[in-house]
Amino acid sequence: MSDTNHALDHLLARYRAVTPDPDPGAGFMPALWQRIEARRSFAWKLRIYARGLVSVAAAVCLAVTLFQFSPLGAAADPFYNQTYLETLRNDSSPETLAYAAVVPAEPGQ
């Protein structure tokens, strides 16, 4: 068992010799973030912008839907609030108006 512990201590001592300790100075975290930002690719930035665009599009769709079903979005014109039969019943134009151009005017009038 002590041979295994001795081999592990030797392995860890070699590892410490190869990998130096990071410098814990004042610029450690800013330098670390600069290295992280440098590795981020264009695709990562594009993905962030796309997520934002999808969020804005969803918010606009929700706002338009709420406006459509709200009383403010309903048109004041009764044309948009009536059925086809109600519109025909309330129509004040005579049915013969469509035939006005076909029927010749009587002479003398």
C-alpha cells in the first residue's frame, strides 16, 4: 500500500512541476474573461442575437393578439361586427340599383 501512495505522490509532484500555479494578481479575472471572450465564435454571438430576436417576435405576436381581442382593437364600424344576414337586412340601398343602367330611362322624365 505504501508503494502505491509513494507512486501517487511522485505522480502528483511531477504534475505540479509541469503545470504552474496561476498568478493570483489583480488582473487574473479580467485576463481570464478576455481569453474566454476570444474563444467565443461568430456562431455563438449569432445564436445570442437569434434568441433575442425570437423573444421580441413572440412579444410582438402576443401584443398583437391581445390588441385584436381587446375592445380597443375592435373596429367601431358595425360592418366588422355584424353577420352577413344582419348586413343584408340593414342595407338601405334598393335592389333595383343594380339594374339601373340596364333599364332605359323613359322619355320625358
